[in-house]
Amino acid sequence: MKNNVFTAGMRAAASFLLLVAAAFSASGNVPGEAASGKGDEPDGIRVMSFNIRNGEANDGTNSWPYRCPAVAMMIEDTRPAVLGLQEAYYYQLYFITENLLQYEAVGVGREDGKREGEYAAIVYDKKRVSLKKWGTFWLSETPSEPSTGWDAACRRTATWALMKDKASGRNFLFVNTHLDHVGREAREKGLQLIADRIAEINRDNLPVVLTGDFNVTPDDPVLKVLDGRLKNVRDIARKTDRQGTFNNWGRSDDVIDYIFCSGFSSCPEFRTVREHYADRTFISDHYPVEALLRF
């Protein structure tokens, strides 16, 4: 199935490029290269969290080959400087970076630490952000090797990246994860491990961004692990919303996707991205969430 989905995705990629070329021909912008736009902030950075919905899922007309152009259009429209993706397979990352040429991605497949399985990937605009160092660890008792932790149903990972915002010259730490959908202990201990690893990595007390599908609602005690360490951007943003992030293809409207931060001076805006792209009601079974953070 993977090869079929990959091939169909590449056909969709070709169609997407033709569509973008037509859309941008009048403006003079080059397809695959973002014009100056929403992500360009002289004293801040626009970040996003997005569960892309794994490309192996059989979702009928919501399956990856049908919606991949809409995903690329959303990224091209919102232009995050850094994007935390959950559930992405290698070929989904390939599609994004091949069609939006300013973006690169880091991460590993959770099954083998190489390309197999879902990634908790970090995608970044190399024109606006430089990558200094990165790594992935597993949310388990043996975080340095592919493994399943505690009562989790699946292997879960977190990917981190030390980065530099080129406009401001400021360094920051970006972390992306996907907590387990079954194991409560795995969610709590996994998030504790992430908090501890952030403290270990961030010796210079840099600003921190943590993105992810946490598989818990905002009132869940699991989130107390982050108290005193990171703040929920949705709660501190001057302009915000209270819209759901998990749509389940129109059957749900829960908040389970998050952006947390520390060390930034302010957050002017947080929003749930619910626009339609390529005439599709849903680009995933989750809505992306984005925020503008000022250093």
C-alpha cells in the first residue's frame, strides 16, 4: 500500500505544482518559494503544530493522495518558520519538502530510528531559520533506542532542534512530540521525560517552543507536568481562540493539539487554522494551530 500511496502522492504533487504555477504566474512569485508574508517577523517567529494524519490510513476520499495538495497549500499560505508535524511518514515529508522548496525537515521514523513508521518531525524554513543541532528520543524507559514506554499502545518519540532565527539573530529550542492515545501513564511519564530533557539540552536558558498532539484536553492533570516550566500559548496570547483542534473528519471538536513556550517576551496571536484549501473541508483529522512569538 505504501508504494501505491507514494505514487499517487507524487501524481498529486505534479498537479499541485501546476496549480501553484498558475496561481503565482500573475504575481511573479516562484512556485515552491514563499514570498514575504505571514511568517516574516523582524522580532518574532511564527510556529505551528499539525497532526498531518498518517498517510497509511484508509480514510476514503480523505486519504493522503486526495488531500496532500491542500496540506501544501495550507503551509504555503500560513508560512510558519517552524512546524512540528505529528504522524508523518517519510513520503509525506518528502512531498512537503519537494513541493515547498524553502522547507527542510528533521526527524526519524519511530519504528527503527531511520525511515520506518511515523515521525514527530520538525519542518523549518531554511531561509528564515538555521538548524544548529537536532535529535530524537523515545518516550520510554530506554529513550535512546526504538522502544515502547510504560502502558503505551505505540512507540512514541520527541524530536528537538536547536535553531537560530536569522532575522533577529536569536537562538531557541524547538521540541515536537505525539503523546500516546491509550496509555495514561505513558502520557504523563512521556511528558515528564520531555520536560526533563528540555532542561538538560537547554543549558543556556534559551526560549523554548514545545508543540504536539498530546491526546488530552486542557483540563487533564497530565498537563500539570509543565506547570512552572512552560506556558500554554493559547492561554497567554493577546489574540486567541477556543476552537477545537481534533475534528475527526467532522465528528469531533476537542482540543488536544498544543503549543507551549517559555522565554519569549510575548505572544501577540494564537489561532486554530480552519480555512478550507483546494476545496477540501478538512486537510487532516486535526486542524493546525499556529502562534506568533516575540523574542
